[in-house]
Amino acid sequence: MKMDRMISCYFPTTVVFITDNFNYFTNVQFELSTKNAAYKFFSDPLDAARFLHHDYQIEPFLKKCLISIKENDQGQRIIHVDVPAIHKEIYNNTRFDQISVMIVDYTIPNMSEAVLTQQLKGQGVQIILLIDAKDEALASTLFNQGVIQRFIRKDLSNFTHVLNITIESLQHEYFQKLSEIIFYSIAQKSINPNCPLPMFLTDPMFIQFFSDFLREYSITEYYLIEEKGSFLCLNEQGTPSWLLVKHQDSLKEKDWRYVLYPVNKLLGKDNYYCYLKTSPRDFEMQTDKIASYVEYRTR
């Protein structure tokens, strides 16, 4: 999937699928991509609502790195985030249980606009509504109201393909929303001339480089580890690597010509020097405690 903006972290998540049509579900489930998603199925939307509001106890990673939210004398929010703490999520064995997307078959019994808006909407979960042609006008209204994030007609000839692409897109949107507070916190520091807002957040050149990097090295999850744009990355086996990013101003502090790794120089809104490190010896990590996605998927 083509990235259009950066996010502070990403890892595979759980997708809730609500439908009571067993034959329909059987046909679809074998075509759903498990590359970046696990699935939890419900046949009754009321059961799904009870699970979400009573049994589901997974907290988003943001709560673990958010230090404080205060208001200054001018009524502006001052947010403090511990950016280096974001990557500690790799030690969380339940992170892949975090629900990012919900697929709702609108044609099943007990499903209504009220159930959708009052019992299923919330917790930042992105909703895909599966509809018949007769419900398209309603789905369009719900989309415009922000109740759902996408709707797909079930009679599409390439339905499963569209569904897989939509799930992946909404997983990224889920993390983008969580990342907004983190990037807002970083942006506040731009008032300090010694800590400018990192250009990598919006620089198309860097975003394209990062997208290509994820694909080339089969990266399954990644975590921002410092505010200049460096990331800790894991493949599905949980093997760590680090994409380290330095900016032109960093060269005044240290001569990076002597780094013993191939360096990519990017000329975008800023000049970036990026290189990959694969040895954990230079970082404080407990590699034996990393919970990998392949272990989760095969348990």
C-alpha cells in the first residue's frame, strides 16, 4: 500500500468480522489476508458489542507513552510524550489482539443504525459496512456523518480484493489517529530553535523512501524511537533492525562519513542520511522477550 504520511508506529492488529451468513463467511475467510491482520468473528452484533465494552481490555500503545496533557495560561494544550517508550510495545504479547478495524454485515438480524451508532461505534475502531444495493444511500449518510469509515457492496465482482485493500488502508488510518497526539507533542517543541519540527513527517521524498524500505526488507512492524525520524523495525519473526536517520544539522555535531554502514542520502525538504543497522549489540534490547507476529499467528 502506498503511504501518504508517516505514522509513529505500526504492527499487525485484529479485525472483528460480524456476519451470521455461514456460507458467505466460509467463502470469504479463506481469501482474507493474514499478512497484517488476525480475525475475530461474531454472528450477532449484540454479542460483538458486549465483547467490545466488557471483555475487551487491550489498551492502545499511546496510553503507555503519554506522560501528561495540561493547559497553559493561554488555554493551549501542552502534551508530553515519551517517544523512546513507544518501541517497548514489542515486549507486549497482546499487542496483536488490539482491534483496529470492524467489518459489519448490515443485512444480518439485530443490526440497525442505532446498534451501529450507539453500541459498536467507539474506541477508535475503524468500521467497514458491508451492504446490499438498497442500503447504499444510508451507508453514504453514515459515512458522511463519520459513523463508518468505508462501505462496500457485497455484490462487487472483486469484493474480497477490495475488502483486503480497505482493511489495510484503515489499519494505517487507525495508527495515524493514534499518532496525531505524538506528532502534536513533537510539533510543540518547534518553538525551540534547537529542536525543529522534523521534516520527515510530511516530506514526500522521505515517505516514499520509507515505504520502499518497508517493502524491501519485509518489515512487519515499526516504531519511532526518537524525534528526528529513526525507527526500530521487526520482521514477522521478530528479528530487529534499526533505520537510523540523521539530518544535515547532525553533520555539524559528528562526521558521519565514518559510519560503517551503507548510507542513503535523500534530498527532500531536508537532507537526510539514512542507514540500516541489524546488530542489537549497540542497543539495549531484550531480544529473547520480543513477541513475534509469526508466533502469534501460529499459536
